[in-house]
Amino acid sequence: MTDHLDPYEVLEGYRKGIFPMGYMDAPVFSWHLPEQRGVLPLDQFHVSRSLALTLKQRRFTVTFDTAFEQVMRACASRGAEDPEETWITERIVAVYSELQKEGYAHSVEVWVDDELAGGTYGIHLGGAFFAESKFHKVRDMSKVALASLVEHLKVRNFALLDVQYWTPHLDQFGVTEIDRNTYYWQLREALKLERSF
């Protein structure tokens, strides 16, 4: 636990394979290093029939880095019965917004009828992207955001999409778990690459 969170300390954490989370009921942060890491191999992203149909219909618009803080705040409040339970605190928002200005943090926005309907955000270092959270206000738009992120990273030859933890929800997209040593090897190789988001 720490009561201080600095943008460049956060970047150094990602380089070492750890990431911070905040607490609404206390001005402290904890660093996390999962024993089993959730990753989404970019060449194994699975698109369901329903998502494929949604993508084909194109009843949405996708942008990048146009509403970063909005996406973060929507992720913080997504579906929570009690918004006070979110780990995306005001300090987390401030730090990641600073990293966005510095070119390290990025967002994907999905718009429906000119309203923010879904999105995701994360950190970019080298050939690695560390996805933090996603949300939707319109059905399937968080899935559209993830699919758009995957395609964006594939086009730019990224090597690693880290989603932190495997969940049954993420399993449908092809997210898998790898042990810590395998993750460190993949992270080290990805960080050697020079990639532009």
C-alpha cells in the first residue's frame, strides 16, 4: 500500500509487470502482480456471430483519444450498484489523464447517435498495450471497443495485449491465462519494440 501515486512511477510499474488500484474509502493505492496473467493473443481474438453482425452493421462510430477522461469516468461507474466501490478514484483519473497528455495512455470511444456508448482505455509502452477497463451504455458497444482496439493493435504490429485477469466474460474473446514467468518473457520482448499507437 502507498498513499502516493506518480505518473512516471505508474509507467515504471507497468514495465515491471505491476499495476495500481485505488480505494474510494481511503487515500491509498495498492500494486498488483497476478500469479496468473490474463492476456489476449492478438491473432486469436474471437468474434462471435452476434458481434460480427454488429460490426458489419456499423451503426456506430469509433474514435481514439478524443474523450479519454469521459471513458475513464464511465468505466468507473459502469454497472456498479455503489459507485463508491470503484477502484478508479479521482487520483487514478488524474494520473492516467496526465499520462494520456504525455502520449502513454489511450482510449477507444464508440459513439451511437453522437453519444458515448462504449469504450476502453489503457497504457501503451513499446509493443505492449495494458488494457485497464471497458464499459458500455448501449448493448455490445464495449465489445465493439475491444474489437476496434484489437484491430488497431494488429495493424500496428503490437506484440502483447495485457488484460490483467482472465474472467469468464473475457474468455469468449480468446483471453487466456499465462504464468508469471511466461508473462515476464512476453512483456520483456514487447517492451523492446518501437510501436506507435
